[in-house]
Amino acid sequence: MKTKCGACTPEPAVCGPDTCGEHGDCETVNDTHIACSCRDYYDGPNCEFFKPIEHAAKFDGSAFIVFSSDEFPHLTSEKEETIELRFKTTASSGLIFWQGQQPGTPLVGEDYVSIGLHDGYLVYSYELGGGAAQITSVEPVNDGKEHRVRVVRKGRKGSLTLDDGDVMEGQSSGILAMLNVEGDIYLGGVPDLESMTAGLHDHNFVGCIADITLNGVKLDMMANAIDGRNVKPCEQWIKRRKWLRNRKYRKFV
């Protein structure tokens, strides 16, 4: 006679050394479930599938891409600095772009530059040491449609242009005009929102980001990246399917 196992205790889920392969980290969800957090543009149940990304990427709220701070130097308060990108989302909040201090450094009173969503509106913010600038879009942008944003800063003065519309301007408080940041650049989110943004952002970005351009130079989201987590291709913005065939990328270990 077979015994019914309606009340049987399931075997506990345990992360093994090879559960997520060489491109993922195993995480325990609960007593019966584990999950693979994939690194470096890999996907799949065991992080076994390589997903190429060039200029458009999809972020799920746990994903981010890291670029070296050398890609966006802040050498003088007299030079105009620009950030340009495209995005689409239905989320009401989320961190799109962040550069601040090194991880572990308290952010309070320290410089940063940020682009993110708050209550559906796009907010460009930066702190130079005397009080942050907050420049907000006139209309909400979490409508699932493509939006283009260009932000500019020169000294204390900044501006935000959305979809080639009106230019919204603002400036930081105080007399300091130099942006002093030592941390790398994060696109789509950061590993620890509370410690790295000091509560300025409570969610990472969910949606697609494309054509990130710093001071007129477009970054390749793979070739220029120094780290990444859980990033996937944004299929609706990928038009060429064969460009990877003879292309080589830096692999992160």
C-alpha cells in the first residue's frame, strides 16, 4: 500500500558549489527554494546562457551595471558635463543613474549626482556640498513609452531636457561648484540603496535603458562595464541580431 505524502516534510533546498555554475551566486529564498543571481550578462535557471548587450539593457529591480569613474571625470567647475540616455518604464520610482562616494563611505553631506524616478516623475539631483539641486520633469514619465533625457551641469547650475521639450533649470545651494565624487558609476541601480544613497532612493530601476552617453561619448554596456548583475537584453530595442558573432568582450571574474 502506498503512503500518501500530503503531510510529508519536503527536503530542504541547499546551495551547492555548482548550483549556479561559474557565472552565478546561489541564494537561499526559504527552506524549500533557492535562486541563482546571475552575473555578467548571463541568464537562465543556472546562469548558463550568455545574453549579449551593447547599448540597450533590461533591469528588473535587482540589476545594475558598473562603469569606471574614469568614464565621467569631474576635473573643473568651469566645464559643462552632460548625461544622455533613453528609457522606458511603468514603475513610479527607481534609480537610473548614480555616482557618489566609495561603498562604505557615509553619504550624508557628501557629493553625488543622480537621475531617478520619484512618484512617476524624473528627477535630476546633485550635491556639491552646500545643498542639493533637485530638477524635476513637468510630466510623469512612467507611462511605458520611450523617453529621452539630457541633463547638463556646469558648476552649481544644472538643467534637464525631456524628449526635446522645455528645458527645466535649477542650481545647488551654497558657494561650492565642484563635484567631488570618488565612486564608480552605477546604471539601473546599486547593490545597497540604503547605505549608498542614504535613503534618497528606495528602489532600483525596473525597465529598459539605452544609449547611455557621458560628455558626448556613448558607452558600450558590455565593453565599457567593469561589473554587472542580473542584466538582460532589452529585446524591443535590439535591431541587429548578428553583431556578436566576431565580437570579443571583457569577462568579469
